[in-house]
Amino acid sequence: MTSLVLLGWAAVVVALARPALTSARLASLPRLTIGLWLGAELSITVAVLTAGLLAAVPPAALSAGLAGIIAACAQALASIGAPNGTLAVIALLATTVLAARLATSLITTFAGARRWRRRHLAALLPLAAPDAGDGWTLVEHATPVVYCLPGRPGQVVVTSAARDALTADEFAAVLRHERAHLRGRHHVLVALAVAFHRALPGLGMAGTAEAEIRRLVEHLADDRASERHGRHAVATAIVQLADRTPQHALGAGTGAVDRVRRMLAPPARPRVLHRLVAAGAIGLLLAGPPTVAVASAGLTVHGETCSSSPSSADEPGRTGAAAGSGLGQP
């Protein structure tokens, strides 16, 4: 029953995430909307994995810790052939495959992006002009491009064509945009969404989440740049650099049309109530599946304890009654 509840939870989150999180009402809350997307993905993952685990391991075994889980899994494997045993083994194998797929996707996504950035930076450094500016690297190139390469330390790359095409205010806005990406570690947020999509490519919600998080991190950086340099400077800079960004980098020209429209016609400032509702929804997504699992295990253990205690307590009474009846016999 608990497994069915958790799978139902995951199905509801999948069904509601796309229409709810692409609503225009969330346009002014990019940070919280990213949290909602990642919270939804984590909630689905935990719910499905826990449902599979509970189908193979009784909640009472979970309360016994790792030893109880291992013993329950061994018992399930030993009972292959029996209907319940076969179902438990299938659930255990499916859970293991899904967990391995998610872990492999995370590792390959982060490692692949990091390896590409290192190679890209190594290829750029011989072409970089010395002492171009404070915290950014100038590369001679005819295409106007500005982007950042996260890492330790992160690098902001500027081509000579971009420097010549932008005004001083636009250039300063672009640099602030890229530094916002680096300080906010936005590449980690994007990589988490990419890894989830790679692990579950057939899940439409996963593809939407990746596209939305890529878009929302640009909105976050735009907002930071516009605080100091104004929305007009950010919008005109985006037009100059439109859609020219390497694959594993975060660039100022990504998603130009949507971002320019948002800069020139900014959404209304969010109300405190909207922030509270969004933050509460994130908490619900994260706490829901663990709460269901813990409550199920607790109720199971409590029920077994209560059902065993009266029987053990009644045993002396029954013995005494039998003894009393025996005394009255000749």
C-alpha cells in the first residue's frame, strides 16, 4: 500500500509540474522556480526508489537498519518462485537499475562537462591576450561572444569582436551577468537537470525541466546585471551577442528573444505570499516521500509491537486459569 501511495505521489508530481511551473505567475521568481523544478525531480526520484525498496523490504525491516534491509533482501532472493517473492525481487532489481542509472548519469554529466571545459580553456589560453582586464580573458576572434567557463577559478571569455561591438555600459553589464553565473554556480543547477533528463529520456517533464532551468539561470544573471547597469543595457547587449555560446558554457547571448522581452517588459514584483507559497511547495516536495515512508514504517512497527504485547501478557493469565481449573478436579 505504501509503495502504491509513493508511486501515486510521483505520478501526480509529474503530471502537475509542467503546467504549474511554466505559469506566467512565476516569471518574477526565477530562483524559487528553479528550486521547485529541482525539488520536483528529487521528490519523484525519492518516491520511486522508496516505493521499489518498500515493495521488496517490509517497513519493519527498515526500522532494523542496514542489517534488517540486507536480511529482507536476502529473504526475497531466496523466495524466488513464490508470487510474493518474485514480485519483491522484480521491485528490488528495478530499484537498483534506476538508482544505478541516475548515479551514472550524474557522474558522466558532471565529469564530461568538466573535461570539456578544461580542454576548451587549455585551447584558449595560448590565444588569450595578456592583461586584458580584471577577471576576464580576451581572445582574438571575429565572432562577438561572451561566456563563462565555471571551475576553480572560473573564467569569463570575451572575444575581440564582442568587446568592439558593445558600449562600455553594455560590456560592464555582460561581465556582471557572467560573474553572476560563476558566483551562483548556475552550471551545477543546469547539470543536475541534464543528468535527470539523461537518466529518464522518455519522461517529458524531465526535458521541460532542463529547458526551463537553462532559461531561468539566464534570468537570474540578467536580474543581477540590470540591478547596476539597467535593463536597457542588458537587453541591447543580449541582441548583440544573440545565441552564440559553446555547448558546456553559460553565455550572455543564450535564449535572446525571451530574455530581451523580459528585460523590456519586466514582470510584476512578486508578493510575499507568492514567495511563501513557492517556498512551502519546495518543502512539501522534499518532505513528502520521506514522511510517507517513515510514517509507514513507524505504524508497522507500532502495530506489531501492540499486537505482540497483549498476547505475551495474556499468557500468564491463561496458565493461571488452567492451573486453577486443574485444582478443582479430583
